[in-house]
Amino acid sequence: MAKIKLKMDVRRDLYVSAWSQLAPEESFGGMTLAQFSASTEAAMTARVDIANAKALLSSLIGQRLLADDELRKALRMVSNGVRANPQYGENGTLYRAMGFVPTGERKTGKTNVQSTTPPASVA
């Protein structure tokens, strides 16, 4: 006989359905159908609570993404404002304190590395 692998909540519902249809008045494992249903209700409630929490988490993540877009816009406006302000500008300490590299300290990226091997003589 093949084993049926089911999730716990599906298996519980299968037991209740079969028991209620085929032997509703019988006791199994020292429990009536009502007692079994009552004793397993906490597990079912926990599953519903977890599903609700997952839905809430998903919603909160979406809200955070929207709020992050607004935050990004506000940060960009402030940093552009600091850059454009003649008192602070792109070389100022406030600009540096905000995490930017002042223009006076930026490296050009150009390197003047000369070859250490002498050129081959042409014979």
C-alpha cells in the first residue's frame, strides 16, 4: 500500500472528514470527533496566524519600498542642495560628512605608469 504524504493541516482535515462521514459516533485514541477537533484547533489557528503574518509582512515590505522611493528622492534633493549652496558646496565639510568625496579630493583615475622593462632593441 502506498504512503500518502500530506501536509499536517490537510491530513487533519482528511481525518475529520473521513471520521465525520464514516464513523461520527465512534471514539478513536480515547477521543471523540469533537474532542479531536478541539485538541487540534490550536495547530490550525497557528497556521492561519502564520498565513496572516506572511500577508502582513508582504504588505509592509511593499510599503517600505514605496517609502524608500520617497526617501531616495528627498536624499537626492538635499545632497543636490548642499552641492549647489555656495557656503557649503562640493568641497565643503558638510558634503564630506554626508558621505561624499569632495571634488578637491577625488582622484582622476589616470595613471602614469611607465613600463619597467626596457624596450626591445631593434637590430
